[in-house]
Amino acid sequence: MRRRLTWVGLAAIATAFALVNAGSALAQEPSQVTGLDAVQDDGFATLSWNAVEGATDYQVERTPVDSADQPTGPATIVGLWQPTRTVTPDAPTFAESGFVLGERFCWRVRARFGTAAQPFSAPVCGTTRPQWGSGPGASLRTQFEQTNGASYTSDVNEYAYTAALDAASERVRVVEIGRTLLGRPINMFVFGYPEPLAGTAQISESPTTLIQCHVHGNEPSMRESCLILARELAFTDDPTLLRIMERSTVLIVPTLNGDGRAANTRGSSTGQDLNRDHSLLREPETKAFAAMLRDYTPDVAVDGHNGDNEDLPVLGPRHLNVFEELYSEVKNGLVESWIYDNAALAGWYAGPYSNGGASQETILRNTFGLKSIVGILSENRPGAGITRPGATFAGNENRKSYGQLWLVKRLLDYHDQNHSAIRRLVAESRAFQRANIGRIVFRGSYPWPPFPPLPSAPDVDAPTPDAILEDPPCGYFLTEEQYHGAQPDGTVELRLNLHGIVVATAPGYLVRELGPGYFVRMTQPLRGLIPPLLDQQAAEPMVGGVRLQESSNGRCAQVESVSFQAAIWSTGFNDYTSD
Ligand SMILES: [Zn+2]
């Protein structure tokens, strides 16, 4: 006789679980989910089950239980799994998150046909992983962890935690890369095993991953992921993480915009969106960050944010001056193969970041590409959305931070498994830039179309003809005043130097033609960034230099027949508010 598993009150739940625990084989209803399994990870459990034919989605139910699996609270629907949001629609997995870490739960899953709910699966129970940190790291917890996600870590708490980690582990060195405008330290963790490499030059010459955790002050989730990861790297015995730190350096900048975090504002204390300032470097925060990129030259990087519609929206560099093979590797290799596939296995909804995502060289994921770094933007969904109903504030924050913790670990794995290919790609990208062959684009994006079955996609951002120089310039001339003249944001000399753009005194023939000044050659690794910074036709130039072209006698000189208006290009760029 078929026996339907119906839960009417806690007593019935207890009876049902006792049956499961006794190993009884329950007869299956038609369309009942089977094969439910729960695998525990840091801050989430991956639930997986067998797909039910014809199901349009699945509901996930969580019940808190004691050590004997007796319910201690009500069952709640905490998840909606939609086959349209994953690359494996026939293999359901759901990253169940948003609980207090270390507590024990039982889960059931049911299919739905439209809104018609089918019978629940048999339950599966498990104790979730506690907050990471046995051994020497056991006593260290961030404010976020101490409150189980109910409050973010304050600046004071972050600095105390950072100093404690620095003091307690040989594997980490904390470097202050700069200060915010209001004087808050901008720290960077430098990890290696058994200890970090001694000097910046050594790190630059060896494999390095950069995790940039926080730039928009009101997007704090990945900062929490990074502080937790820092403790794990400092004290872990995990052989994979130890090997990663033995073979490469891991850099973590937990808080670039400390003033914005303290005020919970997107911008810095001046109101400047720092993720629109990675080319112009008007602010002390972006100046410090650019100098760090110049000196440490990471190969792989992530820029952490908090927005859009999936658990983990990601996007790579799209600016058309980025080396095409680097853009392709980020899109096809890192994002669409590595991240989407692994996210589907773990149960996170990953997808293309769709809230804008255009070509501005001012945005870090584009600047990464222009600096020959295999880098991505990583966002997460601010609200629980329809797929995670019933989430509390703290539960939602836990989901966001532990989701991004999972993501940055996959980035470390990706780099670890592809060291030599990535080194080769970075070298090819720099060589491509130095060769100065092919068109220059001021603004315009490589395509990033929808990725079936994931529905969302970034905007179309093809360049308009007036944003393209088919014949690339050979360099730019800057006058003495343009190069050395005082400016509120710092001289052009200072800011080009922070990028690592090489500038020379103008040669005699240019001086005779244009007067005393400075010469910026295009044949250098940051070639793709130079016209957006120095051309009068650029969208947001740092200064309007004189564009130089290769002349018939082989010199890099001003083209007499062309004169340019010193006007800011204004052909209708989108002004996105996210990313
Ligand atoms: Zn953001």
C-alpha cells in the first residue's frame, strides 16, 4: 500500500524522520523527488536530487532539528530551484544557505508543475559546518561572524582582526598600500606558504592572485568573505590551499573604500564612485590601488561588488583595446566554463552580470584587462529574491558572503590549475600591446551575449565609428604645463607613473615642431589605456595631448592636416549606476 508522507505538525515530522533513520524504504509517490542528498560546505549545504520529469521548479524546505533529528522549530520553504538559471537543468543542485552555521537541519524537496506542488521527498538531515577556525584561528572571529551575519564588521573591528592575524601567522604579511582621504589605512594581506615572498619584485615575477573585496561602501558582502578567507589562509591545514600558497601569492585588499563603508555610501568621502576612477586616479584610494597593481602585477584578479539578479553574477573585461585572447579566456574559459560549471555543481546560481556592464576603462574589470590581468567583476544579489523565500536579513547576508567566499576559492583553484597557460596569456597580452598593431577604440565592448540557458546578459555596447581610430597613433605629445602643471587631482606625471605608463622627454624633432614637452610612446604594455587617457577625442581624458602618427619618414610626429577639438567626447555613453 502506498503511504503518503504528509507532515501535520511536529509529531508527524518526528515519526517520518524516525522511519528514515531506521532505514525504511518509503514507497514513492508519482512525481515525488528521490535521491535527495546534502553535502556540507563553508556556510552552505549543497542539496542535490533526481530531476522529476515535467517539473517546472522545485521547492526546498528546511526544518531545524536536534541531534536526534527531532524538530525544534517549524519547517520553512527556503529555496526555489529553477532549471532556467543553471547550465545543468537536468541535474538539480541547490546551495542552501542563510542558516546559523553549525546548527543541524533536515531538508525536503518537492517538484512543482506550474503552481501544483507534488509530494515532498524523504528528508535528509545534516549538521552544518561551524564557522571556520579550529586550531590557532579558533579565537578570531569578525564582527560579522560574532553576530551570525546580523551586522557588518566595523572599521575598528577589521583593523584589530587584521593586526591579530598578522601577529599570529607566519604565512601573512599585512601591507598598508595607502590611506583613504579621511586617513583610514587601506590594508593588503600578502599570503604565501610557509611564508610570503619577501619583496614586491619577487611577487611580481611569480604567479599572483588578487582579491579586491570592497569598493562601493554600501556593498559590504565580499569584504566579509575576504576577512573570513584571510583567517582560513592564515591557519588552514587544507592541502589544496597550502599548495596554492606554496606555488603562488594571494593578495587580499579587504577594504578599498573604508570611508564609504563607514558612511554606508557607494562613493568615497568626496562622493566619487571609485569604480569610475581606475583610469583617471583622482582619489587617494584609486591612486594607492593603481600603484599596487603596477608593482605586484597580479595575473588573476577579482573585483567584488553586490548587485544584480543571480547569487553570483560575474563579468570580464569588455573594452575593445583588451587583447582579444585575454577577453576570450575570461569569457569562455574562466566564466562560462569554470565558474558556471562549478557553480552548477555546488548549487549556486551564477550568470552574466547584466546591470550595465559596458566598456568604460574607468571600471576595474576593464582596467584589469587593459593591464593584461585575467580579471572579473563578481557581484551578488542584494535581496533574497524569489529563489530564496523567507530569508532573514542575517540569513541573506550569510548567503551573499559565503557565496562569494566559495567563488574566490574557485578563482584560486582556476589559477592554480592553469599557472603556465595564464603566464603565457599575460605575456602574449603584453606583447600584443607593445606591438601597437590594430585599431584603437576609445569606448566600445566585445560582445557578451546571453549564455543559454541563463537568460540575462550585459548591454550591447558596440563602438560607434567616431570612437574608433583604425590607424593607431604611435604616441602622444604633452606640453610641459600639461605634464607637470599642478592639478587638484595630482599632476599628469604622477598619475601616469602610478599606472606605470612610461614617458620620455620629447625628442628634438618634436620640440622643434611643438616646443618643449613630453612623449608617450604607444609601444608599451599599457598601450590600450593610453588613448583613453591622453586623446582629445576620448570619453574621459586625463589631459588632451597631441595625437602623433607614424610619418612617411618613419618618425612619430603630428599629422599636419588634422586638428582636433579639445572637446569631451559626448556621443551618448550610457551612465550605469552599478558594476
Ligand atoms: Zn558595486
